[in-house]
Amino acid sequence: MKTILAKADEASVKKAAGLLQAGEIVAIPTETVYGIAASAFNGAAVKKIFEAKGRPQDNPLIVHIDRLEMLEGLVSGVPQGARALAEAFWPGPLTIIMPRGPKVADEVCAGLDTVAIRMPSHPVARAVIAASGLPLAAPSANRSGGPSPTIAQDVMADMDGRLPLILDGGACGVGVESTVVTLAGEQPVLLRPGFVTKEQLEGVLGSEVLLAGAVLHKLKEGEAARSPGMKYKHYAPKAHVTILRGDFAAYCKYVCGHAGPGVWALCFDGEGGQLPVPSVCYGAKEDDAAQARELFSALRRLDEKGAQRVYARCPHVGGVGLAVYNRLVRAAAFEVVEL
Ligand code: AMP
Ligand code: MG
């Protein structure tokens, strides 16, 4: 299959809408990361997403809508609290788990009786949903297990020949996938941290939001995942990544002791010059939003440069930094050295 990379404009958005209506898949930008979209009503189309990504079938997808009326048939009810969250954070990088409605294709939910819903704010994503008139099931547009793409060229690197069209809407502003929260149980639970923080959710709900154990810790053998995507090693580049937790002086000392061919540093802005190995940086130390925006791109650049062994600076584990750490610790397959 020939893959066209087209600047997102009126004509290419119209083309994308036509492909989606015909049961094809298309890569589109959102404010979080690039996604591969298909009609959430069309099981055969959704299957093509799993094939293109090489994604395990038991990992459910998020359905993207551009207005609340689209919830009709997608969900069987809107849980208490969901309406307040939607009002506060939609359109934006928040996904809410709701009871599943009758029109969602089985393939979207991977056998669960719930469905994940998000209303994105990115103008291109919204234009494609509006032009197609379809709710779009869309996971990140990377090959399963790799870092999510935040520019169209990174989608092309993973998906060339696997789908007909990639819309180029420039670099994603958020850079990590949406926050996922479930209101299906007795207490709200944060299943995946993102740009919308736990504290912001608690502020709107007026109650505590629990952190799913798998956000920060590796699931034990046989332990059930609250959110199926948490099971897998994820977001990982080809290089072997280790997080070094401690201050910069201790980090420098450790990297000096482990320097050698193929060793790279993944550090904060301005730190590279003081290190004995080449480096890629991912935002300023105090700027967790910049770290979120740059992390996945930095992981991809390390692979392009042929890094074999990567020592990563540890982000602050709170606020948006919780999302950064959650992705980085999976990229590192939970290998963290306390300095
Ligand atoms: P991605 O599409 O790559 O952004 O990943 C979507 C993630 O949302 C999945 O990996 C799941 O962890 C989560 N998710 C989607 N649907 C559900 C659901 N019904 N219940 C719990 N988590 C979900
Ligand atoms: Mg993904």
C-alpha cells in the first residue's frame, strides 16, 4: 500500500473523512500524540488499526468525539462526575471510562463492558471527526510497544505502507497520551496520568482520585490490570534505558563510571556539556510540560543516533511529571537506579 503524507488542509481532511467512511484507517494529529483512526462503529475497520500497529487485541482503544451529542449509542449512561469532568476538561487531553453503549464495535472495547471516550481539542482531529460524522477509535500511531509519534514524520517512519494517508498537523503540543480516569467503580481511579493532573481531577470532583497501582509499579505476575494497556512494556526505544534517580552531581558521577561506546545520556536542557558521553535532552529540569512534549521525540532521536545504552535523568514524579515518569519508567522496563 502506498502511504501519502499530506499537510492537513481542507482537501486532505475531506479525503481522510471519505476514507474513514469507506472503512479505511487514517493517521491524524491530536493535541496529545498522533493517532491511527477508524470508525468506532466499524469492527472490520478497527481491526485494521490493530494490524497496522501490531497491537495485542486485548488492549482497548479510545473513542474520539467532537460534540457531546455523539455519546448517543456510544455509552449507556454518563456516570456521576463524568459530566463535571467533561465540562471542565473537554475538549482536551482527558479520557473518561464509561459504560459501553450498543453501537460501539466489539473490537474497540476488547471484551470489556466499558468504553473510553475523549473529546480532543486539536483543530485537525476535530475537523476530521466533523467531516466524517463518525466517532473515531484511535490509539497512538506507533508500532505497538514503541514511543508514540509526536510529529507526522515519526508516524511515516512506523507506518509507511501500512495505511493510505497521514495528515500532517505539525508537532503535538502536549506530547504524552491523554489522562485516563474511570468513574465506573466506587471511587474515581486514575488509570493513566497525562497533562490533566490528579490534583486537577480532584479539584473538579471534590473527592480523592486513587492512583492505579500500575501507574508507578510493575504489575506482579498474574495480577489483573485495571486498564489493559498497563500490562505491556511500552513506549520503549531499541536502546536499553535505565533511569538514574538522584541529583545531577550523582548522575554525572554514575555516567562517568559507565561511559563507553554506544552509551548516551537522556538529560535535561543545558546539562549535556558537562557529561562524558553524547546526549539528547528532553526539556528543562523544572518544566514538566516541556519534558512531556519532548520525551517521545527524544527517545526516537536516540534510536536514530544508534544509542545502545541510555542513562536517563529522572523527572519530578508529580503533577504533569507523573505522566513523564510513567512513560519513561516503561521505556526503561522499570529499571531505576537509586543514586
Ligand atoms: P492508546 O490508545 O495507545 O492511547 O491507549 C489507550 C489506553 O486506554 C489503553 O491502553 C487502556 O489502558 C486504556 N483504556 C481504553 N479503554 C479502556 C477501558 N474500557 N477501560 C480501561 N482502560 C481503557
Ligand atoms: Mg499507545
